[in-house]
Amino acid sequence: MQKVNAHIHTPYSFSSFSSIEQAFEMAANENIKVLGINDFYVTDGYDEFFELACKHKIFPLFNFESIALSKDMQQAGIRINDPANPGRMYLCGKGLDYPIQLNDDNRKKLETVKAESQRQIVEMIHKLNAWLRETGMEFVLSYDKVRERFARQLLRERHIAQAVRTKVFSLYTNDKERIEVLQKIYGGVPVRVDINDTAALENELRNNLLKAGKKAFVPEDEKSFLPIEQLCRIIINAGGIPCYPVLLDDAAGKLTEYEFDKELLYHNLIISDIHCIELIPQRNKLEIMETFVRFFYEKGFTVTFGTEHNTPEMIPLTPCCKDATPLTDFLNRVNYEGACVIAAHQYLRSKGEQGYIDEQGSANTDRIEYLKDLGNSLIKEWTEK
């Protein structure tokens, strides 16, 4: 049984990693044999990811992530897997075709979503610059320059925070000056983190400037989101498996309205032709996660785990639960079997054959053992070649 991380972000969206190469070097050091790229909105990193997977003999899973919107659940105040925004559903596509191919209609829909996300970022930078001028700062930001320096493809909120931190540290020479400047940028709110903790400071900058109610906040337009059913169809058209990323228990041990009843969640996912779930275990207590995963595994779902790495913090690539609690043998086995199914799906699709799901999105659960065996063989062949 091999170690798997099925969900990481790369610098093509936002990432803890300075390069995709760094992710593969870490994976090799931790003896991870399967790694899944999972960037927001884009698949531009696939070629580089594939080349490095060959170089490091680590099996690649080709995925991506986007956000859908249910207006009905939004109006009803039902939180899905975004704890702050009712109606929003993060959704992944697992095992997409490589090279990816989309029909013109679906490509245009995704391009519209990406363009809207960048329109929002441009507006944020305009508002931030107006605030920086008002507070007497010696600098402003440029969308093009921030994108060129900090992003490979799409610019995101975290890139803006990264750019502000970098500017403050380049213009001011000591910690006392930097703290005074940051406090001005925060509108008088005290700096509460160690400013030499890069990740903590960038998180604080983001929270104090870019979130709801703050000086540079810009609300997302509805054009930023596709309906859930439409996003699922795009994933299927791209050869992928629609996958629901589970939030599960928060810091207080509570679940969202959509997830608190796992029987109802299972029913809702089946209705939407979603037969795959993924968890980011470091959010969750081991006991809660294991009970939840066992329920869906016994229902025939494909289940995988990852670490995201889509914040400034650099953590290990080996998935573990809250408080660095190691996964049990059962959870590691489930994760590997899920990776095997996705690997087999990718392979069969590349041969023009049917994988885990068909063109309508229905899962071939009766072939699950065959897919696990095939995927296991493919992963072993790749990692031992």
C-alpha cells in the first residue's frame, strides 16, 4: 500500500510551494508515491506536473477545483462546504483527461468564471490602492506586476497579501517601522502576529484588508459561480469524476447544515451523480473522520485525502488528522484504493474506454474491484520503472 496525497495546489493558483518541483521533492522525501494536482479553475500546470511525475517516479492524478452555487440553498441559509457562505459548494474534478479537452461551450463557461474572478481581484487592488494613498503609504500595487511576480496564472487574494507584505519589508528596514506601517494599513488595528512569521502575517493582512467589511473587500458577482449541475457536466465533459470535498467538523466540532446528517448528505450526493468524496484530514478529529469515511466507503464511494497546501503555511505532504494525529491503517488503505480507482479511470479514458463513471456521470460501482486492481498495477509500474 503506497502513500497518497490526492489534492495539492500549485503556484498556478496559489500554493505554499514556490514551484511544482518543490512539491515533488517533498513528496519524494516523504515517500509519497501518488500526488494529485488540484488547482483552482486552471489546468495550466498539467504539463509541468506530468514531466516532474516522470522524473520523480511519482504517479500523477490530474484534478482541478471550482466553486458552484445553489441559489435555493443560498436563500435558505444552508452552508454546504464553505462555512462562511451559504449555497456555495466547492467541487473537484478527479482524474481529468490529459491532455485536457473541453467542448467550446464548456470552455467558454469556465473562461467566464475565471475572467470574473480576475475582475474582482482588479477591483480589490483599486480599492486597496485608494486606501494606501489615504493612509500615506509610499507604494501602491499593480495587477500586472503582482501577477508577474507572484502568480503563474490567476491572481488570488492571497497573492495581494503576499505583495503587500513584500512591499512593506522592502521599504522599511526594521521591525519597529514595519509594525507601525502595518498598523496604519490596518486602520489602527494592532498587529497581533509575529511579523517575521510570513504565513501568519499574510493571513492577518488578508483578514484585515480583503475580507467582508474591510477596506479593500469586493463582493463576488454571481457570474463567478456556475450551478452545481452545470459544473458537474463540465467535469464529466473533461473526462473527470465529480468529487465533493468534505469540510466535516470545524474547530468547535460542528458541521455545516449540508453535512451534519451523513445519510442525507449521501442521498443528496447520489441525486447529483456524485460518487466520490475527498477530505483534508488536518481539519478533522480522527474519530469523527474515521466514522464518516467508513460510512461512505461501505456505500461504495471512492474516497481520497489531501493537504491542499493553498495557504502560506508549509506543512508536511503526508495527510494526517487534527493535531498531527496519524491516519489509521483503514484510512490509509481507503486513500490508496481511491487513488487506484482514479488512476485506472485516467488510464481507461486515455485508451478511449469507460472509466469509473460513464458519459452520463453514473458510477460503475460493479467494476470497483477491477478498477482498484488495475490502478494498483499502474501505480506500481509507474513508481518502479
